[in-house]
Amino acid sequence: MISVQNHLPPLSGNKWLLFLSAVLILAACSPKVRPVSTPAKPTEKPGNIAKEKPADKPAVAKPAVIAMILPLGLDHVRPGTYTSAGLTRANLSVEYYQGFKLALDSLAAEGASFKLELYDSKDDAAAAHSLAYNPQVRTSDLIVGPVFPDGIKEFTSTMGNRVPILSPLSPASPATIKNEKLITAIPPLEYHAWGAAQYINDKIKPKKIFMLRSGFSQENDYVVNFKKATDSLSNKKVKVVSVIITRGQLSGLIPQLSKTEDNVFVIPATDQAFLGVTLRSLDTLNKNYPVVLFGHPSWEKFNFLKADVLQRLKTHITSADKVNYKQEATITFLRNYRKAYHVEATDYAIKGFDEGLYFGKQLLANDKTMVQLDKANFTGIHNSFRFVKKGNLGWVNTHVNILMYTNFELKQVE
């Protein structure tokens, strides 16, 4: 059974707000009830009156309580009071909530029992601080949210280490939060760097790797972790040559390149101007010196990158969001989501479903303390969960997919 508590005001205004209102009200009024069969009483012979024993009452499992804290911003429900950014946050909140609840519904249909309580963080640090003192939140078995880094940092600093806290959508490093009960579901950037380094070490086995940098400081996190991973995986036998490239000038690297073997390049940059010039230079270089390129995970969302160039450069990227729309599990989920909510599922809905299914199962397994996540690997629709314990930083999902441009689209190679 699922019990959903909202305590939210009725909404009014435009079509989207009516949709949000309907979602929350319907969710609050949709308990899942399991039918219970009653055994037939045995027929007794006349004159043979047996003493009736008091019937044993079936044990009722205490529902697992999940507190979900999302930036719905319901204090802006009047027409015209939502900003564009606020509406985006509210949309992703509803989408994530619907996916998560659909997962719990599927477990409830098999006899599980959950109590899902929904709270509005308003994407406000003060509101997150206040919710951390809420008795119902503090006594939950699992807290999901807040969503954004500032909110979860404020919330966990107040909450302490009382209850497992799931950071559901942010790839922010747990080192910025420092809470041993934190669970980071979306792999931070450092694990993308490690994933790329491991694939290069295991599959390509080069003697050198060329790191092409723009010089911007935001690349440092990726660069440092990539080099650390390469040194560890190769026992420092593979050299990482890190150079800052200006105006696409790659001629200084030519004496170190091979004409017969793949030359592995890594570009941690996200700057559009730098990427445009540098990728064109690599494409020219590729005519005489075979190139295999590894890029930043953000490249998957960049429309300005040219697919034909990326394909010629055998470009790989890491991703935590690859959905195979042809697999049976995805097709089933999309059909069920459409039937339940009469809209198409988004990426946030898919993530909500994966996380709801995984953590719902953990709660059912009586692991309410979430201390054995490393023994419960999981392959979801959008990504897999491979958690490792990072001391006082909590649990971190380390799994990323390796994608490669093939036939002008990204396809998973690992």
C-alpha cells in the first residue's frame, strides 16, 4: 500500500498549474489496496461442536516512510507569479515525483507498503533549514532531496547524520557537503574522468595520452582525476601529456604522434569557441595521424558540435543518462507512465522511476540504514547504480556509460 501525504493548497491559474494540481491531488487520493482472500470455514458434523479459536490477526507490516523534498514553489501558484526558472524547477519536480511514485506503485502491487510524504523546499535555503527540524521529516526512513546543491548542503548541515539522505539529481561532489548519510545517485565529474581513463587503459592501451586544454580553471577537476586514474590503472606506465592549445595549433605535438597506431586525445573543455577551432585542427591532423578522441560528458547536450567531425575523430564521451528506448524495460515503463499520467515521460521521470525502484527495494530488504549499498548493484533505464562508500562523504554512484559516435549518433560501447 502507498499513502501519499501532501498538505498542499489547491492551485489555480494556467493549464500547467491545473495539471500540477491534478497530479498532486490524484496522487494523494490513490491508495493501493491488496485483496485478501478469506479461507472457507470447515463443515462440522451435527452434535460435534468444536470450540472456536480466536482468529489470528494478520501481521501488518509497518510502511517504510519516505520524505521527498522538491522545489515545487507552491507559494507562486497564482497566475503570472511563476518565473521561467521557477516553472522549470516545478516541472522537473512533478516529473521526478511521478516517476518515483510509479516505481513505488509497482512495488506496492506486489505487497509492499510505503508512506510517501511530499514537501516543498521552494528552492530556498531557509525553507530547507526549516524542513530539517520538521519531526515528520526527521523520523523518516529515507529523505529524498533537496534537489539543488545549496539546498541539500543547508539541509544536511542542520539535519546531521540521523537519516539516509538521497541527493537525487545533482552531480555535485559530496566533498562540498560532507555528510556520511548522504547518497549521491548521479555520478560526479571525477567519476566520468575515472570511467574514461579506465576504458582507455583497458581497451586501447596507449603509451601516451594527449590532454588538450583551453586553460580555463573549471577543467582542473576533470584533468586532476583523469591523471590520477591513469597513473593508478597503468602503474604510471602511461604518460599523460597535458598542453594548453591556442588557436588550434597542434603542430608542436606532431613529433610525438604515430602514423600507424591510434593517438588518444582527451579534451576536458566545454567552451564553444575553443572546441570549434580545436576540433577542426584535430580533424585535419586525423588525415595523417589516426585520432581517438575522448570528450567532456557535457558534449552530449551541445548542439553546436558537428556529428560528422565527431564521428571521423572516433569521439567517445561518458554519460550517466543513456536510455535505450528499444529495450523491453523502457517500453514497458513508458507505456505505464503514459497510462498513469497521460503525458510522455521525461528524463527526470525516468530517473525518478529508477531511484524509486532501487531505494524502494532497499527499504523492503530492511536496509533502512542503507549500509550495504555496495552489495546491491542495479541496472536501471537511464543508468546503473554501483555505489561505493567514501568515508564521511557517504555513498556515491560511480557508474558511467561509455558512448561513441557511430552512424551519426551516440551508441553505447560499455
